[in-house]
Amino acid sequence: MLVVFCPCALVLATPTAIMAAIGQATKHGVIIKSGEALEAMGKVVRIAFDKTGTLTYGRLEVSDILPVTGISQRELLTIAASAERRSEHPLGRAITEKANGEGCTLYEASDFKMIAGRGISASINGKAYLFGNERFITDHKIQLFREAAKALEVIRGEGKASVIVADTERAIGIIDLSDVLRPEAAEMISRLARMGTRAVLLTGDNPKAASYFARQVGISEIQADLLPEDKVERIAAMKQSGKVCMIGDGINDAPALKTADVGVAMGAMGSDIAVEAADVALMTDDIAKLPYLKWLSNTTVKTIKGAITLSMCINFVAVTLSVLGILTPTTGALVHNAGSCFVVLLAALLYDRTYQ
């Protein structure tokens, strides 16, 4: 009885299954940092998505340069790029790349300040400028011309991002940037829905632009015009009704990734801070791996429960046979080790399980 009652198989059930699952995920380009995150993913009822770099490729390109005063397009681009080259945001990188491609000679920028989720400010040639979204500009008591307001309405309807350029008195122009939706996004959202998981879009974009992309992928729940701290609050609120997963790629997403029950970062193009804050990293930036990750978590939990049940049954039968005097210490040792082998075998089968 002492030999067969030792719960080795019971103790082996969880760690062997988790190790096998993490190994399989690594083969598919998904890095899972802990067994706790893997188990929690199976209980997730909502997945919150950032937009830029997640549902879209994040490879923004300048599509239009719209001066609203007497300034030229080239001068507007040069001013914007002179400040944005010090920014880490995808919008700033796209504007800088456009200016470099056009051969613009950039100015030296001073007094650079970045306000996360809103925009930046800088002084160029001794003059102060603001670069950001409409909320950032109006918060500084700067009014938009009627032409600028109309242009912004058109831009939002097309799902484009925009950076408003303003001096201390007025808006002087708008730079439009376009992004491309990932073709696999709609199918991925559909698969998650079939698994009983709701998708939510959390973005700093304005509601019209957010709705444009959400309609294309089939997301009905949208929360737009969010700052990084707003995303954290939304994640915390959603956690009251079940476990939440957050997926993002930028520095602004790091607090929300850390707040969620499971944080998933786009590892290839995501910022180092986002990857560090997340529990899971998609090394190929393939969001189609999310349903696979959900499936793997569910399968792992089922394997663990099956292994625990098997080990308990073997121990119960072995103890009963020992009491009846049917098992000897030698045969009991064989049965005991056989139970451990069965549990490890179940975990090994998980390592090569095919996702369907």
C-alpha cells in the first residue's frame, strides 16, 4: 500500500502537460512564458485588440498632405518630420520615412515632449508646434478651420489616421496616413466567436475610423478615443465579468497587457516593452495563431484533467488490490511506475497534437 499510494502520477500530470504544450507552441512561433498564462488562456471570455500593428500591419504610409494655410506641402512635411523623427510611434516613423524619401532637409527640433496616446510638441526654428490628434489640438485651445474639420470627416470615413500640425495659434495642415488590414483578421475573429470568445476593439483612433476597421473584421464592440490609461481602466472593468486577454504591439499597450489576465504581444514588430510586459509573444506576428493558442490551452487543461483522473483511478485500484493481498511490493512497484508512464505518455501525445 505504501508503494502504490505514493501519488507520483498525480504530481506529474500538470507539469508534463504544460511543458509539452509550451514546446508545441514554440514550434508554431508562439512563446508562452508561464504555465499559468497557458491555463488562463483557456478561460478567457473576451479578447481586446489594439488596431495599429495588430489587426492591421502597422506599416503606415503617408497618403495625403493637406495644408490649410499658405504653407506648401513640402514645408508642412518637413516641419512634421523634423519633430516626429524623435517619436517611437508608427505614425511618426511613417512621416519621417516619407520626408526622407522626398529628400527633405529636416530642421533641428528642441523642447521635444511626447504625450502618450495624443501627440507630441516641439520647437522648430524657435517656433512651437503641436503634432497630434484632434483632441490633443483642441485641448491646447487651438481651433480648427472649417476646411480642416471637413477634411478630418472625410479621412475618418476612409479609416485613415491623421496627424494635425498646428502652431500656437492655428492648425496649419493635416497629414493623412493609411494602413492595411491583415487579410486573416476576419477569419480569426470568426474562429474565436465559434470558441465562445468575444472580440473587443480598444483603440486611440476616433470612433468613425475605428468603426471602419471593426466592420471589416466583424467586431461589434468598439471603444475608441482611448488613452493608454483608459485602456487599462477598460480592461480592469471587463475582468469583472470573466478573464480577459489583451493583444497589442506598442509601448502604449504595455500597461493594458500587464493588467489583462493574459497579455499577448506581437513579437516581430512590437516594442521591447510590450513584449516584456506580455505573457505570450507571437514571434511571426500572425494573429491567426490566437485561435490556435485558445485551442492549445483548452486541450492542455483537458489533458491535465484526464491524466489526474487516470492517476487517481490507478491508485484507487492499486490500493484496493493491495488491501486484498493481490499485489505484492514487486507488482505494486510495477503498477505504480506504469501509472507514471501513462501520464507522461498523455503529455507526449499533446506535444504532437494537430490543431483543427
